[in-house]
Amino acid sequence: MNKILIATLWVALATALPNLCKSQDTSTIDKLLNYTLAPLDQSQIPTKYLAEKGTIFLGMNTFNGTLTNDNLFGLNLWRLMYVQLHKSYLRRSNPLPDITTVNDALQANMLLGQPTAIPLLIGQYNSIDENVL
């Protein structure tokens, strides 16, 4: 009876141990950020966009709707801000379209010989409180 019990325990350990010992895949920045931010209580983030999760190109708080010398920008800078907001989404399926879809729509709506229209981006996001860390 003991031999059957010991054999069963060895089989259980042999099948469970490889899954328990797997390390988290942090081979890309996105995967590393997902691993680092996994313990966050996402119910405390009502917008589902966290500024620190996105690839940070520019400080989002600079572009708050008030025009200053620091936040004048063109279409390429708008694209950077869009990607930054898009990447900061905490869930799996992002409601914002991918940047390639947005770029295709921009190209389709540009008129030759006309001024370049700058699309409007209004987004709400949360940030980690600096006192938390």
C-alpha cells in the first residue's frame, strides 16, 4: 500500500513541478510590465489606462488641453501619444484601434494640396501615486 501511495505522490510531483517552477516570461518590455504590474488592484484604476504601463515617450500630463510652448506638436508626435495611450491599457482586448488602422484612416482622409489635419485625441488615464512606491 505504501509503495502505491509513494508512486502516486512521485507521479503527482513529476507532473505538477514543471508548471510550478516555470518563471514568468519577461523577455519583452510589455511582458515585464505586465509581470510587474500584476499585483495591482485594478479595481482602483477606473479608466483601465495606466500611464506607467505604456511605453513612455512623453509625459501625458504635459498634453492636458492647455496650449503651451511645451505641447505644440504635429502628426508624428500625435501618433506617439496615441501609441503611448494604446499601450497603457490594462486589459487584454483594447477598445482603441491599433496604430496601423489609425494610420490607414489618416492616409485615406488626407487631401493633396490641403493643410494636414491633426486628429483629436481625448483620453483619460490614471497614474500610480508617487508615494506608493
